[in-house]
Amino acid sequence: MAKEKLISFARKIGIDYIGFSDINFSDNFVERLVEKRNNGHLSGFEEFDVIKRIDVKSLLKDAKTFISIAIPYKTIDIDYSKPYFSKSSMGIDYHKVVSKKLELIKNYLMDEFGANSVYYCDTGALHDREIAKKCGIGFYGKNTNIYTEKYGSYVFLGELITDMYIEPDIEKLSKCGECDICIKACPVGAIEKPYYVNSQKCLSYVTQKKELLTENEMNSMGLRIYGCDICQDACPFNKSIGISNIIDFLPNDWNININIEKFLTMSNKEFKETYGKISGGWRGKKILQRNLIIALGNSKRGEYKELIKKYMNDEYLNFYAKYFLKRLEE
């Protein structure tokens, strides 16, 4: 009865996908965490300590159940012929949108059942995708994204841990079969084998890293300002999917029709009022400006030569301004 009530409540607050599982992780999953860590293939954004990634009761003493939700985010198709943000960085920062829904469920658990809970959305030590898989939200693609039946892999994930027992859902098996389209689609070979991504290579990570980029990384970035969709766009499961009706994820005009001069000269205040509100904004103005300069170099946009030259004296951006000028001469 409690499970049905929770599902009904989730529907009322706009959640299509909600699932439940126990809080135990398989030995196979732990082995995969250790393998990726020991290979040096973590991005650095996730928790390094494997024990912390599986120690659920350190987060909630009497934990019994995971509750996972998935929120669709694809609202438009991206024009990849000009500098762009990935689909996950349209509209309002998804952390805020998903967390609001998780907060509502947390309050419902306490008010209706007297159950304690904590929640996370791409935060903390837990592995969102593994929990979603355990809860029957979807199956792992070979690119390690979670695929839902209705929205494919274009979903944001979040989870709660509660001290109330809820009957678990059945995990979904992978439907990838022999398909390796996503593996072949990755231009940098980041999907090194099925269900294994070297996050250090992944272009989504490269657009976010603060360390000095190599020439090979800059060349590979193409026109990306933030994120990468290529392995998801290539996947057959994402060809005929539903579009998100969540208004918060609709892009602003400045999100898809980027005024290059304004983007490169905006003040901190202007950044906070625009790009600082999207999910890609968390890396800060300089990183996104760096990526745009690289994109302009990769597309040999000579009309911005004088503008980019101004960054030759910028302590952080001068290296990338030199890259831009070099690409123009090739």
C-alpha cells in the first residue's frame, strides 16, 4: 500500500519514473568501482574512496530502501554546426529541479509514514546510475548511461535513502545485445569496452576540467562549450523517444543562439544572471569562455581574431587565445 501511495504521489508532482530497491550493492559493482579507480580512469568529480560509495548506513543509520527517480530533460535538438551546450545544460540547473522533487518526496515520507530519509542528486558519494539500475528505472547502455523505455538516456537521476522498507522492483536487463554503435561513435575512444568509460578521455569531462588542456584535447572538443551528447545521439534507443514537458528545461535564446562577443566580454554579474543558472554554469565563467575560444579556433572563425587577441594578456585564457590564432594559420 505504501509503495502504491508513493508512486501515485510521484505522478502528481510530475515524476514519470520512480523505483525501489534494497541498499546492498553487488560484488560485481564494487569490483567495477575498484577497477576504474585503480586504472586512474575516474574524472575526479566523484568520490575516490570505494567504501564511502557503498556505505549507505553512514548516510542514514537505519537505512532500508533506495528510492530512485528519473526526470526527462530533452526538449530540443541541438545545432552542432555552431558552438553549443549539450542537451543536459539547457534551462535551469537540473540539480535544483530534481532536488525540489526529492524534497517533496522526503516530506511526504515523513508526513504520511513517519519515515526518515535523505536525498541526493548528482551529489554525495553514492552512484546514481547503479542505484537507478537496482531500482528498475532502466538498463545500462554500453556507454554506462541509464536507458528508460520512454525517454531513452536523456534523464536526470536522483535518489533517496529511507528507513522504511518498501518492496523492491525488478532490475531491467540490458537490451544492447551485440550493438556497439555508441562505442564506435565516441571520437576519442572513451568507451574502452562495453559498460566501461574512461572518464579522463570523455569529452564531457574535458569541457569541465580546469587543468591545462592538451592540443589533442582541444582539437577533439570540436565546437563543444559544455558537455557531450555524441554517444547518446548515436544510440538507436534514443531515436524515437518522448520529449520532456518540464518547462524548467526549455532553453533560453542565449542558451542556443550564443552572442559570441557578449559571451566573451560578459561581466560576472551578467554571467550569474544567465549562464550561471544552467547546469554548466557550475564550472564558472572562465572555463566556458575558454571552451568557446577553443571552438572558435576549431571552426577557424577569423572574424573574431581581434577580439580573441585581447585575451593574450589574460593569465588563464592566453594559452587558449594562442591556440585559436594557431588554428587560423593551419
